[in-house]
Amino acid sequence: MSSTTEYEAVIGLETHVQLRTRSKMWCGCANEFGAPPNTNVCPVCLGLPGVLPVANEEALRLTVLAGLLLNCEIPARARFDRKNYFYPDMPKNYQITQYDQPSAVRGWVDFEFEGAIQRVRITRAHLEEDVGKSMHFAQTSGVDFNRAGVPLLEIVSEPDITSADMAYAYLNALKDILVFGGISDCDMEKGMVRCDVNVSVRPRGTSQLGAKIEIKNMNSFSGVRRALEYEIQRQVSVLKSGGQLVQSTRRWDDQTGVTEEMRTKEYAHDYRYFPDPDLMAFVPSEQWVNDVRKCVVELPLARKQRFMRDYKLPAGDAQVFVDDVPLGDYFELVARHTPNPKGAANWVINNMRALMVQTGKALKDIRFKPEAIGELVALVDQGKISSKSAQEVFAEMFLTGESPSAIVDRKGLVQVSDTAAVEAFCDQAIAANPGPVADFKAGKAAALNFLKGQVMKLSRGRANPALVGEILEKKLKG
Amino acid sequence: MTNERIDIQHLTHLARLSLTEDEKQVIGAQLDDILKYMDKLKELDVSNIEPTAHAVPLINVTRPDQVERSLPHQDALSNAPLQADGLFIVPRIIE
């Protein structure tokens, strides 16, 4: 590690995610993973001559929504261009993309990293089309165009990332936002997220950027992290041994865990971008953008911070309600009815969720009302029932939907806080257990817990535990 | 013919065209003529003319996100020089 500490990495990410639409970007073929090869194809996505692409409105909407979730500005006008190159997975010999007039620009993502909130700026988010999928055999390659024309959102970050771990945290935060917002399912197994990385290193504290190396071919976040760990180390080694780095493109090999240089790629201007004459500009009305804005959901980090602030929950509890949004929404219904939201969160997370898993029940099957949990918390907080009895009450209300007070009354679970009654139980326990009594008197403090347990047993769990401890101690010491 | 503006060698590579030396001469000259014609257009004073973004004055041409019928599988592959297992087969792609 010491060899890298004199150097720092400068990392920018280009993240491609498939949008969650029913149909493709320019035609009505299904946007569907796993269909037999070349079954979701038509003249448009096969690039046959004479066809006319027509933009999928939902893809445009999701792109602008993603831009808003990433705190971007939405330019008044977006346009599609042709990026020209030859490759068998691109049948038209150009990819339609937004070049100089993207749908979203200048935003940012905030996320938790190493105990602080980090911000990575977003340069732009633009809409393009995915290409076909190629498979390589000994002598030939095979192409499946089912994926060609699937709407693809490219999110370009500024080079604000400084380590492999930070890149990993950024990608996870980005994914959470896109899944939360319904932009993309971000299913890595199905190749819905792919990353290109730009990374350079420079002596720590200097501001000039080193030679930029691009790494392609990463389809998992852990792959990105491993590739960056390898590549940063490699670049530092080259510089330390007096070598020079030149701008180039490398490919990550997940099997061998190394990056290797690819053939010199065509320079950006060689793509000969020009406006696609088949497509009209997209100039969303203010009303349209405002309608999209209504779909902006609370972001995961904001939700976590709000739960910690408004309900005084520890980070762990808040995270549970971020990861499981319906459960969090349910908790908020409960929290409205109790002065002790943390107590309510314990019931929701530890008891209710566990019982739901055990019994295979969903939130809609819960038989008691949300306020019942508040009532239960109050019964415990006011000392009316012991926490042990509360467990029994909860199990019962989960089963029957009966209110906590009704269960307490019916089962006679009201806590015994009457000193005389508790004293009677204590006397009984002391008389029945001379051994532990002697142990306690001989200095074995743990014996008191045993006696406490005996009293609780005699009272069928109803004796107020604090009072029991107090009385036992007084009797044994006195 | 060599030309400062037209690198015919580079252009044929980008277009994946194989031209004879004679063709390169002829086409290089023709491309240069096209650029000269553009230069001629530049001489026009267009300061009072609004830029034309597109020949057709339309914006926001979209379609609803609905799945339509795709091509029958065999029709889709009917122009493929080679096919196997439902895939278009091409010369091996080497990077």
C-alpha cells in the first residue's frame, strides 16, 4: 500500500443502464431478456434499408426522470445523432445517441462513504440504443439482435472519484437511485448495467491530470473495483520505475484479474457524429417536465437521513426501512401513533418482520391496525405489562388481530407492581431456594438473577422485574 | 492528388472501402469539389436567416411504449449469409 500513498487516482465512470420499458427505443419489439436469439427483432432494429425509427415516449420520460433524480438540469432541447462505426453487433453501422444535446446535464449523486457524505458530480445523462450481443466461437462469431435497440441510459460522472472503493460505493448508490426511481431494474445478471472506467494517477497534491486510461468490458461492480485496484497499482508501478503512461484503452479480464491493452481505437472525431435526419428534436414542454417531476421519489440517502432525524432511529434501523420501502412506509403509519418510534421500530423490525417471514404473510395480511403497535409500546413504557408479556401479546395480536389491551385483559397479563404482592412472591422464592440464597450471601451476585427468575416464574411473568430486583436485594441484604 | 482537407486514405479506411489509386484520385477530387461548393455557400450573408435545425418543422415525434409483433424468426434470418442456432454468423470478431 505504501507505494500508492504518494500517488492519488482520478477516476470517472461511464455507466450504461437499460431502461425499464416494455418495448425497444425505436420500434415495438419487446424489451425482454432471455428470449430465443433473434426473435425480438424487426426491420427497424435489424437496420434494414428504408425503415423509420420513432422514439419511445416512455424512454424519453424515464431519461428525464433519471436526470431529475440525479439533480440534473433538463435542457430545453434534446437531439439524436448518429455515431458511425462498423461492428457486427450494430447492423445500421451507426448507433443512435445523444451527442451534443443530451437530455440531462450537470447533476450530482450524494452517498455515504467511509463515514461521510461524498458527492460525485454528473456531467451528463443521455439516451442511446443498446447494440446486439455477440458470442465468439473458434472460427466465427454469432450475433443476437434481441438487445439491439433497447433503450440505454449512459450516465457520465466527473472525475471526482479517488479510489476503487469509492467507485464501488458510487455505483451502488447510483443503482439504488435508479431502482428506487423505477428507471431500471439494474439486474447485473441480465447485463442491464455495464461500466466503462477512466482512470489516471498523479503525485498526491498535484493538480495536473495524468494520462487517461480507459478500461472497458466490466459488467459487475466488484469487477470495476478489482479492475481499478489492479490498474491503479499498475500505473503507479510504471511511473515509479521511470516509465511513461500514454492515453489508451484497456480491457478487463475478470478471469485472470488483469487489464490488457486493446488495439488503438478510433479517435472521437472519427465517429463522424451528425444529427440523425430520421429523428426530430425533443423539446419537452414545461408541463411535461413538471408531470415527470411529480414522479421524483425520495432518494435512498435522503430517506435514511429523514428516518434518523424524524424518528430518532439508529442508522441500522433506518437502513432496513430504506432497503424495504413498504416496511418503512408501514413503520411511518405506526410512528404517527407513538411518542416512542424507536420502540415501535423494534417491534416492526424484530417481531413483525420475523413473524411475516415465518408465516409467509405480506403487509396486506397483517390483521392488527398500525396503531396497535403504538398501543403495545405504550403498555410497556407505562409499566402496565412486562416486556416478556409484551412478546406474548404481540404473538397473539399477530395471530388474531385483537387489540393489545384486550389481550392483556383477557389473559390477565397486567404487571404486578403492588409491593405487597411482589413481596409475597419473593418470600416464597427465598424459602424454596436456600442454596442460591446462601450463594448470594456468600458474595455470588449472579445468584440474584436466578432468584429473580424464580419470582417471575411464580408470578407467571407478571411481576414488575425492577421491583422484584429491588425487593429481593432488600430482603437478602437486610 | 493530395489535398489538405481530404485524407482519402483515412476516409476509405473509415468507410471500409477498397479503392484503386485511380479511384482515389477521382473521388478525392470530387469530395474536394463538394467542399469548395460549401465554401461558396459560406460566402452568402445569412445573418438575417434563422438557422434550420431540420428540413421538416416537427418536434417531439414519439410513439407509446407498446409491444408490437416482431418479425418471424426465419424471416429475420433470411438475409443472413450464414446462420446457426438462431444467430447471424459473421467472421470471428477479433479485438
